[in-house]
Amino acid sequence: MPSRPATPWPSCWIAAVTHRRNPSMPRRPEPRHLTTLAAALSVAWLGGCSLWSSRPAGDDEPTLRTLAERTPPAIQTGKLRSTEDQALAAWRALLAAQPNPRQRAQALRRLGDLEMDRSDSALAADTGASAPQASHREAIASYQAYLKAYPQAPDNDRVLYQLARAHELDGEPEAALATLDRLVASYPATRYLDEVQFRRGELLFTARQYPAAEQAYSAVLARPEPTVFHDRALYMQGWSRFKQGQLDGALEAFLGVLDGKLADQDPAVPLEQLDSLSRADRELLDDSFRVVSLTLENLQGAASIPPVTATPARQHYQVRLYRRLAALYLQQDRPKDAADTLLAFTRLRPEDAQAPALQNEVIGIYAQAGFAQQAQRVKVDFVTRYGARGPYRQANPGAWQDAQPQVREHLAELARQAHAQAQQSHAPADVAQAVQWYRTLLTDFPDHPETAENRFLMAELLFEARRFDEAALAYEQTAYPAQTPDTPDTPTDKPSPAGMAPARRTEAGYAAVLARAELVKAAPQANRPALERDQVASELRFAQAFPADSRAPAVQAHAAETLYRLGDAPGANAAALALLQRQPAAPEAQRRTALNVLAHTRFEDGAFDEAERYTREALALTPAADASRRDLTERLAASLYKQGEQARTAGDTRRAAELFTRVTTETPEASARVAAQFDAATQRLALKDWAGASQLLEDFRQRFPRDALQAQVPPKLALAYSEQGRWADAAAEAERIAQNETDPERARAARWQAAQWADQAQAAPGAPPRARAE
């Protein structure tokens, strides 16, 4: 059973000093300690406080806590003592002179007062124990002599009060109590009644006469108008009942103390921060809360609070009772009871402004105690109840707004915990739970500095769970946050508007590319084109937003290739050109890819000269042993050949002949060489370059003996030979034509021509070919 302190006399500091209860509740000082304590307190008495004038305590007045630590100031008592001694001598001389009754009464009373004053002075000066004790005895003797001589004097109530005070200061609490009992019995209407009854209660309580002490305190409380002793008497009435085991009555008394001090105070503000309360009031309230908590613990705990706090005043500070009871349980190492106590308030008053704070405290209690599952459960309830879609938002908008920082904090913790669980278990349900927490966090707190980081973490989890479509979208939302119209979507060396550093944004952008690539890979063939277009869009966005990243060229090159494969030549062309225009230049491999794409797109657009140029540039970047050189060579040959065709169509025979001939010289192994060499010979025949044409045709016959165009070689060679006067060669070609001709008439004509050219060859055996007239 806890104990409470009591305080010694006099009345001038009873109201100001006594009745402040130390939280540790020290026991009442024993008589042997009273002298020292009285010495500390007599300073106030000597400073002019009146026996009759008790006033409310203020922060500038001492309490038992401060007095216990205070060193009494040194007092210059020499002159004062000299004056007191002179006064005492004068009054004693008067008594010795046999004065009249009135004078004798005054002398006895005055001697008692002076002896008490001298005792106080001696205590304050710490002149030793024997002098004060003797002074008290002299004062007691003077007062007793006065009362014996003048038992019916009108101001004997004051003398009895002083006598009682002298007895207690002299270590005689029983005599002090008896004197006070006599005062109350003899002077029931004394003006000191409140103080005397209060002091009786103190002495009776110290003597462990708790029922009588309760009655004395109740007498103080029964006064029509509250006095300066009211709060302390109410407090001690509660202690008296508590000591008697009257817990319900004790609780009612202590709550009465709280009623008078806290009815209009903000329940969210701690006691030590309530500026309107004096230090003494705060100590009184603190001790009252402590014993209320002890009382509730001995009753039914938190369940005992609602029945005794039904009044509006108690409803106002009710939350403090739950908090203090929970604090007591924590001191007793009972975290479960502490948490249940706070949760009881949130269930009782779910819409109260303090409900979120108390539930938040429960989370902290469970976490501190290592009860992870319980803390998790309360967190889930917290974010559900006080989140954006919870009922609390409509019920208490102002308090809901105040609770949002804690809601966000707990949502983030729930998301991280669920994320870790999902990574460990790989269970779809765990992944779904983590994603749900992340989405709630991102939706309800979109402008928080950690939003981008949380979105990135959610994207990572989705990627690991192979939910690539959701992952890609989350990555892209992280990498490319919404920008104001005058802000480019490019990274800087400062955090982005979403609170994420550029390096993190870059990783998110690249991860989006990878996620979309996985989507393409896993999709049926029929669905791939649309997904590939999404992939390309992500790749181009990455390359544009993060041009300095080392992966950007490869990403952009892949986009260009994919666009070409999808048949989007303009898009492929634009992507390839952008890649070639990068500064600093992209690596050779990526530039070669871009050149290839451009060569293809320009070829298909009929810009064969540009296709030739891009192909040559690509060849220049391709190692000799690279297998891709064959395809490049083929495209170079095709580009030259197509240019030859364009020249031929345009009537530029010489240009056509040159281009066809370049195919044979520059790309001799290309498949286009067969047609190019034949067409080059044809164009030279048109130019009457008989020697050049015959040379090309002779090589064609030898090089491509099985080609279908061989059937057209003999007429062309026959013409070239005859124009050069090579009659025998011309005759041989005419004979070849006749042999291959299926039409008899044409065969006869070819043989006739062969015979004529043979005659011409015989007519000039060994002679040089004659020049034919043009």
C-alpha cells in the first residue's frame, strides 16, 4: 500500500507549501526530522507571513520537493536576536512587577509569541538543537500559563493554535492534536476552523487514524465556500479513504481534485506544459493521477473508468486517466495490459481527437515489447480506421488531418514488411498484400518526398513476381514524373519533383524497358507487335530522358531496329538518325545498327544513293571477319544496281553503264553481279563500246555458264564482234545462235549470216580487222 507525505506547521505555509505530494510518496517525517525541516521553513515565517493569512500557492512559492533540496539562506540574526532578547526581558520584567490582570494576560501571550519567534530564528540560523527546543518549551509554558489564567479570553482560539504549533515543532504531535481538538471543541466557529481541521487531518493521517483523518478533511470540504485548503483536503480525503480500503470513495475524491483543475484544460497537452497551472498544482495533479491509477488497478482497471467519468468535466480529461493507467502498467512491466487500456479508450470513443494518438502509442508499446504480430495488427487497424477512406475522416476532419503523418508512416512500414515477406515466400497472396499497401500509400500521399522511392520498390516487387505489365507502368511513372510545362523531362543534379535522385530515375527508366521486353518475350506471336510498339516507346523515352546514360545508345538502336521490323520506316529512320546525331558519338556497334536501318529505309524509299552511302559507312565500321559484311555487300550491290536502273530509265546510258560496272568491280561476289554485268554489257553496246561490251560478255560466259541470260549472250557478242571486224568470232556466235534456235526460219537466217561472216574472215586471212564505215 503506498504512503503519502505529511507536512509540519505553520499556517502561513500550509496553503503555500504543504500538501504537495511527491510522486515517489515519501513517508511523513519522523519527529527527529522536524527540527531540520522547520528550520528550512521558518524563513517564510520570519519573512512576515501572518498566522491568519493563508493565500493560494503560486509558482514562486516553495513546495516540499524544492524545500527538500534547498539550503536555507544565512540570516543575520544578531541584531534580530538582540531585539528579541530585549523584548523578552521587558515583558518578563513586567510580569515580575505584578501587573494588573489585563497587562499580565498580554504579557503572557506576548512572551509566548516572542519565544516562538526566537525559536524560528534559531532554527533558521541553525544554532543547534538545544536552543530551539528550550525556546519551544518556554513558549509552550507561556501559552499554557495564559490559558490556565484566562480560560475564557476571547482570543484563546489564537493562543490554542499557537500552542498546537509549538507542540508539533517541539516533536509532540499527540499534544498538538489534543490542543487542536480542544480548539475545535471550544471554538467551533473560530475563523481558523478550515486551517485547524485541515491540520487535524494531517496529524491524524500521520498517526494512521484514517477514519478520523477523513472526517477532519471532510469538515474542511463541508464549508459553504471553498477555501485555500479545499483542493488539498480533497486530495487527503482520497488518501484517507484509500488507506481504509475504500477504493471507490478514494477514487471519487481524487477525481474531484482533477475536476477542479482540468475541466477546461486541453487533454492533449501534458501537465508540465499547462502554463495556467502553478508548479504546486501540477505536483498535486501528478500525484492525484498516480493514486487514481493505483486505485483503478485495484478495481477493474480500464473497465472502471467509464462509470466514474460520465460528467462533462470528466469526459474532458478522461483520456488522461487511460494514459496514466497505461503508464502504470508499463512501469510494472505489463505491456499487454497497457496496450489494452489505451485500446479501450479508442473503442469507447473512436471519434475522439486523441484516439489516433493512443492507438499509435499502442503500436509503440507492442514494438518495444517485441510483440511484432500484435503491433502489425494494430497498424493495419490504424491505417484502415484513420486512412483516407476510413470513417474517422468524416467524423473528425481536423484530428484526421493531424493523424495523417502517422498513417503514412505506418503504411510505409506495412508495405516494407509485406515486401520482405513476399520476397521470402514468393507467394502470390503476399505479393498482392504488399502491392496493396504500396498502392494505398502512393494514392493517399502522392506528394510525399518518398513517393517516387516507394513506387520504385513496388515496381521491383512486381517485376520479381513477373507481373511485367504493372511493373513497367510503375517504373515509367517513377522515371518520368509529371513535369510543369516549362520544365523539361530531363534529369538534373538535384532531386526530381517527385523527390527521387536522377540516378534512381534512370534505373527505373531502364527497368521499364526490361519489363516491356519480358512482356514481348512471353506473349503469343499474334500479340507481340502491339507489345513491341510499347517497348519501343519506352526505349525512345529512356534514350531521350537520359541521353548521358551508357545504355541509352543500345536502347535507341534496338528501338530503331524494332521499328524497321514492324514496318514503321519513318519511325525507324527518325530513331536511327537521332542515334547518329548523339554527342558524344555512340559506340561503333550502335552506329552500325543505325546505319543499317537507314540503309534499309532509304533503299525502300527509292533513295538508293543514300542507301549506298549509309551502307558504305556501315561497312567501314564492320570488321573484315564479321559475318554481317556479306549482307552489307549485297545491299551495296543492290543499291548500285538500283541506281543503274534509275539511270537507264532516265535515259542516262553512260551513267547506267558505269553503275552496273561498279557492281561487278566493287561487289564482285554479290548476287546482283550477274544481272549487273549483263546489263553493263548491254549499256556499253548501246554506247557502241564494242570492245568493252564484248569483254564483259566473254567474262559473263565464262563466269556464269549456267545462267539463264547465257541465251542472250550470242546475239550481243555477234554484234560486238562484227562491229569490231572480228568476222570469225562473229561467225561462231551466229552459228551458236542457229544451233540454239528452234524456229527453222530464224536458224536458216543465223546460218546465212554465219556463212557471210566466215567468207569475210577468209577474205582477209591474217589481216587486221577492217574498220567499218559509220
